[in-house]
Amino acid sequence: MKIKAKDLFKENAESCYLISLTGNEKAVIKGMASFESAGPGDLVVAPTRKALEKQKGKKFSAIVIPKELEEDAGQFPKDTAVFVSAAIELSHALLKQKLGDHDYSTAGWEKTHPSAIIHENVKIPASTTIGPGAVIEKGAVIGKNCRIMANTVIEHYAIIGNNVIIHPGTIIGWECQIGDDCMIFSNSVIGGDGFGFSQDQHFNHHRIPQTGNVIIGKNVTVGAMNTIDRGTYEATTIGDGTIIDNMCHIAHNVKMGKNCIICAGFLCAGSCNIGDRVVASGGAMLKDHVNICSDVYLMHRAGVVQDIKEPGMYAGSPVLPMPRYVKSNAIYAQLDEMRQKVRELSGQKSLSNKSAEL
């Protein structure tokens, strides 16, 4: 695509948090790039003064800088368009969605690849494409403008909303629901059986059928190689706007709130209730039947073994509130020194006792 800076500003200033445009308003923008690879036609983003310094000597058509660096707008060549942002990170994300996102419709399939297997009672909207080897079973509902990529399996009576992108090798289990505007990356399994078994007197394992489903809200991202298990009787749920990194596991009956951020390696045992806007850093783990309130940050490979009832930052395993965790780490680093001092004090006390006896 090609767009002039003045047109980009006119059409997207409010939605992309742009507050002013100076310099060459007629500069032609073809896409976005990093400072390292930028050239004529590119728009770059400089979120900090340090990043701004790196642009010196580079040639590009346009740049976005934060409001706090607005006084630096005059340092650029006259042929450069300079956008000022009120929220630089948001501007970066929203502009790249418009100028630099991947177009999944370029895979080459006009509608449905001949090798796809689709049950006769499933209707595929004209705006949706189905890739090679995809399987869509009886009763499934597929929304408009979806991209169902190669070797995806959508089992019977699953519901896929509008504008959903499902990457290759993903499995959407029977009767599971995916909301509008979701993106599910490769080789994830949504709606596999929850891990439910009972043992007899000989420790033989007897499966408890998992007959619930998974309901994923709107605008959710599920990374590659994730597993979200179906509920035993009811639904495992993921709230609107939640983003889940790669290689995470969410067990049966979990209820996860809205706008959570779940980083790679997250392991959540069954029947946990997680509030809104919970952030779990990489490697966090939750014991089963744990309740976490909204606005909690789990840091440093947090291990949660009991309910968290107050918002805030928690870290370590088992988790402690962040101030206690920092103190505990500081004490831990001094344990050997403290042990030596205790030995010395014990030796002095022993000598004092002997002197007293004499």
C-alpha cells in the first residue's frame, strides 16, 4: 500500500493516538520498518530518546515520536514526516496493524481448498477461506471473514465467530466456542479432555468423562502449542481480550477473566478462578482450586498454592507479596554469612560458660 503522511494523519490521528504532524506532509509511506532495516518509504517508531539517537544518519519517509520528545521534531530532514504521539506504544501497535500486518488472504486459496473435508451440512461464508487438509465436522458453525488454515480440525457442533484466524494444525474440540476476532496459533488444542480420573483399590485408573466444553471470548489470542481442556460438566472459560503466550496449559473447569496476560510456560491446574487483568510472567504455576482476585501480578516463576485475595505483585514459590519476597531473597543470599556468625557466637558463649565454671 501507499499513503501520504497527511492522509494517514487525517484518517487515523484519533484512533492511533497521533496529536500532530510536522515536516513533509506529502511524504509517501509504503510500510513500517525498524531503524536497522528502514529505507525510503518506511515509517519508523522511536519510543525513547535512546531510540531517537539510533535514527541519526538513517533515511526513511516518516517517524513517530512521543509527546515528551516533541521539541526534537525539528531535527529531522525536511523531506521526513514527523508524527507526535500521545501514547507511543499504542500508536506503534495500531499503526502496524494498519500498515504492516500480515495479510493471511494471500495464501492463495480463493475459498476452500479441494483437499479440505467439510460435512455437507456446514455452510462456509463466501468471505471465509479453508486451507488444505482442514476437517470441519457435522454441525459446526463458521463465521464470516475467517481464515481456517491447513490441517485444522473443527469438531462437531463447534462454533467459530467472525474474523477468526486459526493457524495450521490446531484442533477445536466438539461443542467448543470461539468468539469474534480471535487468533489461535499453530498446534493448539482447544477442548481436549480434562485430566479427570478415579482410582480403585488396586490403583487402576478410571476415566471421568469430560462432557463440558471450552468457551473463549472475543478478541482473545491463544499462542502456539497451548492446551485448554474442556470442563467436566460445564465450561472452561477464557474472558474477552485475554492474551495467552506459547506453550501454556489451562486445565478443566478453569474460569479466567478479561484482559489477562498469560506468558509462556504457564501451568494452571483444574477448577481455578482467575480474575480480570491478571498478569502471569513466564513459568507461573497454579495449584488446583485456587482463587485469584483481579489485578494481580505473578512474578519470578510464581507458585500459587492458596487463594490471593488482594490485588498487587506476588513472587516466588510459594508466592509471597513482593516486598516480603524481596526481603526473603536478600536474607537468603546472606544465609552462609549468618551461619558463620551464629557459629562464632555459639563458640563465644561456650567459652564464656567454661570460664564461668572455672
